[in-house]
Amino acid sequence: MVDPQHIKAKRGEIAERVIVSGDPARVIQLSYELEDARLLNDNRGLLVYSGEFEGKEFTVACHGIGAPSIAIVVEELAMLGARAIVRLGTCGGLLKPMAVGDLVVATSATYLGGTLSQYLGRRRITPKPDKGLTSLLLDEARAEGVKHFAGPVFSSDAFYAEDPDFVRRWSSKGCVAVEMECATLFGLAMLKGVKAAGALVVSDNLCNNDPVVDARALRAPVKKAGEVVLKSLALSQV
């Protein structure tokens, strides 16, 4: 078995239930929700903590920005024992009713080329999350009274490449939000037999040209979304 080259943790230290986020500040915030959280890795800035929630072992890990980065982290987490991975990230809303802090649960992800093509060659797939885990996220969001939307997301490889037609082009295809990593997470999970899902906090609404807010401004909605994800993963059969 290949040894991980970036996450310097040992097999047995990574829980079967994992939450991943792109922003290290969000990972640190999530680690506060775990009992007895311990830092397992800070190599290359890819923070990884493990601890307990409701009597079950959890890991929270930073996946960095974009498809190549999350692919490395998902590969290595799977090597180390992860069996269910939820991305708790941020996204740009593509629907007018969306407000900063709302939750989006991804039901599929679309992509253009990029990292997944390296795995698939000429094949194309529709990257989809685990149905059971996604249903748990939606049920928990409703139970917690969290305003949320569900639908396909577009996973972009270029943060600054949006043109004036961007919102119309992707919303017309049914996408409710844009982000950068769900397609790769879902696609790799499908290939490797790992459960995956995506819960995204709206950081801006592209329909209204809202500015992107930072991690400090999103602390409260991220905490609420984190509770939804933790409780859902705790109920998931891994």
C-alpha cells in the first residue's frame, strides 16, 4: 500500500467519519466542536485534527483550494481509513433568494475537464454524493431549522474566470451554486467506494454581485452548518 506523502498521520489516527474544508480557519473552528481534539498534521498547511463527537471518532481536515488539492487529500485520507467524507465549504449562490450564510446541500456536481479527466480519460461521469448521507444532511438541516437549498453545483477550476454570462449559463443548466471541489470529491468517492457529500455555506450571491465575505463573517453560519454535518455523519453507517 502506498504511504501518504502529504498528510503525516498514521493509519488508525484518521477516523472513518471525516469533514473536509478548504479554509484552515474553518478547520480550526470545526476542531473546537470535537472533544479531546488533537492535531495530527500541519505539513503543507493541510491541518488535520481528530477527536470525538457524540461518542464517535471524527477527523476534520483541510483540503486546500481546487480539484488537484482536494484529490490529494481525499486519496490520502482514504489510504488512512476514511470511509465517509463530507465537504463543509463555501459557495457562490446562483439563485436570487439565496443570502449569505444560507446552506446548500449538493445533489450532484458538474465539471469541465480538469483533475477528474486525469482519472477517467475520455470517459465522463456525473459526480454524485452518497444518497443516504445527503438525505441525512437534508433531514438534519430541516430539524435544526437551517435555511437551505438543494441542487446541482458547478465545480469550477478557475476562481477568477467568471464572465458576465456566467450566472445565466450555469443556472440555466440547473446549477444552484458554484464552488471548486465537490465534483472531484464525489467522483473520487464513486471510484474508490467511499461515501461523500457536500454541505456549502453561501459566501456571496453572484446574481446580486455581492462581495465575498471571509471566514470571520461566516463563523456563526459555519458553526450551525458544522452541527448539521457532525450530527448527520454521526448517524451515518460507515
